[in-house]
Amino acid sequence: MPKKTKKITRREWTAADVKELRAHSKAKTPVTKISKQTKRSVPSLRMKASSLGIGLGHQR
């Protein structure tokens, strides 16, 4: 029996999500912690931060 694959669902970034990401960037919160709080993957957080032109994580 073939293994079922997980369906990927994409969530849009709201203004509140972006504001929260900027706050985490300023506080230098570790990316894994942000990922768990926002329920988004680490690569998606890094990509969005890059597109906004902000750094992410405690080691920059």
C-alpha cells in the first residue's frame, strides 16, 4: 500500500505576522523558537525575513 504524503498548505503572511517577525528580529530570538511559536518552517521564516531585508536569529 503506498504511503500517503502530507498535503502542503500555504498560509499568507498577514500584517500582524510581519510585525511579529520584525519584533523577533529586533529581540534576536532564535529561529527555531520563532518557528515553533508561529507554526511556520525555518526556511519560510528566513525567506520572508530576507525579502523584508531584516536579519533573523541571534547569530547574524
